[in-house]
Amino acid sequence: MHYASLIEAEGIVVIDNITTMPVFNEPFISEYMVFGVCNSGSNYAKYGINSGDLVQKDMYIIFPNHIIMADRVSEDYNTTLVVVSKGMFEEITSHFSFQRRFQYEQNPIYHLSDSQYEDILKIIAAMRVLGRSGMPSRKYHLIAMFVALIKLSDFFRCLSSSEEDSVVSRHRISAQFFDAIVKHYQQEHSVAFYAELLCLSPKYFSDVIKQETGHGAKYWIESYIIIEAKRLLRTQKNLNMQEISVLLGYDDQTTFSRSFKKVAGETPSSFRQRHK
């Protein structure tokens, strides 16, 4: 994306008039944290293990390293984004805890009332002015304003929260599972490993993931790995199949090719050939 260098340089950037997704109709993994507000139109998208319609006056918070795919985007779709670089996200999380992260992991979208929508836009407008001001201390102030934006969003969401403890518990397991995939997919591919990591029996763990997402845990492990494999095949032309297999934690190239074809419907070589 042409915004990538700006995001890395500034750390926090307000981007206006976004009308489409960076990769359409194909899953991708973003390393950024994104706070967005839909100003018009609609976008049906999949986020991690969830999916839903994004419509006018919806806000959404997307954490780094999650699978995103836009399925349908209307012609009048327009959204405003506040994008946080990977480095800035790590700096923020060293001082600030995202207390409702599990709820956003399960359902990143919240519909704002008219007054809430206007309040959110006012904070973003102030961040926009600050970002282009050239102030030497703008980074410090942008972090403070972004944290305030998240806290206000949390407050709005809490006002209408009706989640039961048991539901939140299942959501938390799903969110922790996904975070664990991000951290361990290069070494661990087994369902048993992730169940043990979350201190759950494999059967209970599998039942929760299936109930929450409609797919088993193995499906999500393989899906994440193959999406990362596609990224490597597209962008790392210097790596051969064996090297990619090793990076993704496979014992050999044959096992990698078999797993890739099972999920993607074609061999890694065929995929790379199509994306030269």
C-alpha cells in the first residue's frame, strides 16, 4: 500500500475517504491496528473467525495479525481509518491495556448513535490536525488521543453490553486461540498443543471453537498457515518451496504441498506461477 511508508514514519495516521480494501476478495493479514468509522455505504467482510456487515455509523476496531477479507463493498462505501503501526502498537500496549479486547476480537463492529458518531469524528478530527501540525511532540499527544478514542469507544460499547459471562468466556477462548496461532503457527500445527496451552481438554476446546465459529480448530490453524504461505509465495521470490516449508513449520516440502492444496485447491507451485 502507498500508505505503508507514511504509517511506519508517523506511527499513527488518519486516512480519509477509503472506498475499498487493500486486497479484494482474498484473505490477507494486516500487521496494523485499525480503528475505523464507516461514513457511508456498506462492506461485508470476514474478520478472523467472524463476519458481518459494516454500515454507515458503524465503528470497528481491528487488532494486528488477524485474517481480513472483504467480500462485498458497495459503490458508495466510504470509511475513515486511524491506523497504528506495529511498532507504535507495541509501544502503546506496554503502557495501556485494551480491557475489552476480547469483545472486539469476537465482534469488532459497534453501531454508534448519531451523537456518538459525531463525538468520535471530533476526536479523529483533532488527531488529523495534530498529525499534520509538525509539532515535535505530536507523537506523544497522538498516543494520548488514540488511547482516549479507545476508552470512549469502550464506554459507548459498555452502555449497550448484554453479554453473559458464559458467552464472554467462550469468546475469550476463541480470541486466545487466535492469538496463540499468530505466536506459534511456525512451530505448532496440532489442536492438542493449543488446547493444552489454554489449559483445556482437547474435546472441550474443540467443542467451543466449533460452536463459536462453525469450523473446527484444525481448520483455523491450517487457514492461517496457508494465508501466510500465500504471502510468502507472492512476495518472497528468492525462497524456494523447501525454505518456505521450513519457515511454516513443516517437516518436509511434500507435507507442505499436500496441506496447501487441501486448503487452497492448488499446489504452491501453481499458485506462485499465477502470481508472478
